[in-house]
Amino acid sequence: MENKTKLSVNINKVATIRNARGGNIPNVLKVALDCERFGAQGITVHPRPDERHIRYQDVFVLKPQLTTEFNIEGYPNEEFIRLVLDVKPAQVTLVPDPPGVLTSNAGWDTIKNESFLSEIVGEFQRNNIRTSIFIETNPALIENAAKIGTNRVELYTESYATNYSAGKELAIKDFVLAARVAEQVGLGLNAGHDLSLENLRYFAENIPGLLEVSIGHALISDALYFGLENTIQMYLNQLRNIQ
């Protein structure tokens, strides 16, 4: 039986290692196909303008070869929008990270950016691309994401991961509320950022309607110790048999 929550592997860190040395080792396409072969139900990439990890060309190479759901994350500048419309992935996740940030560190203010996001979401949906908005747990912002017309929201889970060891019940409280609000307003629910073998199962068990988790840094780091195939199975096991 397939897991209720799908695992999408973010392969940015693989590209980071490749780019550090030049050439094509490790091979990003091979790793992506291996992730699928080992059980991952999706592949995520987050190309940035400086191409410091995933390059735009990688996206074009990956798309025709992948057999699971392809998710492209990024800030919707003109170049990113053109890329997504050319490639037509299963899903695009809009992230409010301007050029130069090290990693995503905030969700969208869907009230302040309502007009901007509505136009972009509409364009992608007219091209049959499912849209997701990266967002924090503020109920008002989730409600406004539904008003914008997006298909899903992706909960930004950094605060959950940071606070998990100090008290997991308190760490997850706002995320449970956010998930219930998303369900009430008819939004699909994804989650990502700093989810790991330590904190993933508790999150998945307690978040209603969780459709997908996108995991990169922790999973690729774990693969250095456990091997890629074994690591993917370890993460999938965290998502199995959840009611």
C-alpha cells in the first residue's frame, strides 16, 4: 500500500557537490533516477539565478527522464516563470527567496502579495501545472492563499525542526492548526525544510491531510553514512502505516 504522504527528494545538494569540482560527478540525472528506483515518489529541484546548485539546463535534462512527480521550487521572476512554462512539471512551488539568500527562510505574505501571486498562479494553472505556495502557519495567510487560487500550500517547517528536541508537542502545535485551516479552505498540504529522520514521523502522524514532504539536505547528508537506497527506505519507513 502506498504511503499516505509522498516523499519528494530534493537533489540540490547533489548538484552543489558536482559544481564544487566542475564536470559531471556526481551525475545529477543518475542520482534522480536512482532516487525514483529506490522508492522516492517525487523529485524536487530549486534552481536559483546564480545556478550555484541546480542549473536551468539540469531541469530540461531531468524532465523527460523522470517518471514520478517533478516539483520545481523557486522565486517567480521572469526567467523562472519561463523555465516552468517550458518544462511543465507536475508541480511548481513558489518560494519568496530573493537572489543571494543561502536557503529559503520565510513563507509568503499572501495578503501583501495577493495580486502578484494571483497572476502567477493563474498563469501556471492555465498551463495545467499544479501550484503550491510556500507559507508559514499564520491562519490568515493560509486563508488568503485559498483566495489567490493556489492548489496547495507548503508549510515551512524550520521552526518545527528547530524546536522539536525541546518539546515536540509545542513545536507542532501551530502546524496542526495550520493544517486544519488548509483543509477547511480546500487546500492541499505539503511540507518541507529541515525535516529529518529524527522528526519526520511525529510530524506526519500529527498533521492531517499531509500529501507530500520535500526533503533534501538531511536526506542527502544521511546518504553519506547509510547509502542512498537505504536512506530513502529509512525515510519512507517514517511515513508508512500512518492513519
